[in-house]
Amino acid sequence: MTQAWQEQDGALYKKFEFANFAEAFAFMTQVAALAEKQNHHPDWSNSWNVVEISLRSHDKGGKVTDRDIRLAAAIDELQQS
């Protein structure tokens, strides 16, 4: 089950849950490709079937910017396809 993006500790945050580690890791691989393409890389963690992502622009003082919002939307599109 996933939740909506929310502001947490000055970043956009979302927790994603999958059936197992393989699905979580496959999702992370897809997100990594998106992030690399946008040259904007998330802070994230993975524990078995859970992936937690925080987005903020470190080069803009750690604030949430349009770049973060665009990457969040692209990540959500992965979940819909």
C-alpha cells in the first residue's frame, strides 16, 4: 500500500510497500533510472518490501523545488503503469 506524498522534515516524503523484496528492488531500479535522467537523486531507504523516498533540492538549501515535484510525479507514474 502506498500513501500520498507529504511534506516531512522539509522534504517530499512517500512510503511504498510491495509484495516482496524483488518487487521493491525492481521499483528502486526504475526510480534510479528516472532520477539519473532528471539529474536529481532522492534520499531513500529500503527494508525488505518497503521503500521510503525523500525529495529535496540540496543545491537550493534543502528546500522542495519544482524539480522535486516533477520527480515525485514521475515516480507516481511508475506505480500507475
